[in-house]
Amino acid sequence: MQITIFTIEEANQAAAEIRPELEEMVHVKRELDLVQTRIDVLDLAVSGASAVNPDARELRSLMTRRTVLSARVRRGVQHIHRRGAVVKDLEKGLVDFYALSGDRLIFLCWRLDETEVSHWHPLEGGFGDRQRVQRREND
């Protein structure tokens, strides 16, 4: 896997470009979670039921819907990854961008509800380790 190194400006531009797709993926993931919850409930309810049982029909329909939604999420995340960004958490809309701080590889960290990329964390860290990006005086 080849990684793309972003400057803060490039990460902000990429974030703006992927925002609509990420928003869609967050919504699709929410729907997928709801469908999965309903599947889990129906799976218990239809144990031993006939194929014409309304709950059994709903279960089959929801399983098809789950397959479609899963494929949409997978394609969307793969598309964002091909742009060099790393989707970390779809529920939070959390995306990281590889960057350099001196000679150290880090992640610039962006969340969908943020207007710009303004935090970073070490590769081995996560959202809880975020620190504000320190801008140079002439930036």
C-alpha cells in the first residue's frame, strides 16, 4: 500500500472534497446499523417459521438490504482511501491524513463536524491523543 503525505492545506482541501461522500457514508452506516438491529430481532422471532410468515419475508428483505448497504459503505470507504485519506470511524465521521512533522510520520485528524483539519496525533495514537496543529507565524 502506498501512502499519500499531506500538508495541512492539502488535507483541508481533501477534507472539503470528500465531505459529501463521507456524509453519505455516515448516513448509510446508520441505516445499516438499524437494519442489522432489526435483522437480529427478526432472526430470533422467525426461528422455525414458514417461508410465508410476514416476519420471515421481512427478514429476507432486510438481509438483501443489508447486503446492498454494506456494499455501498465498502465502495465509499475504498474510494476515500484511494484519495489517500484513512477512514477511522464512520459513526463519528472521523478521517486521518498521513503527514510529516519534521521527520516523524503522523496523522492529521479531521472529524466531519469540524470546519477544517486542525488536529494531529501520532500514528500509534488515536482520537483521544489529538493535539491542536501549531501554525507557524507566517502561515
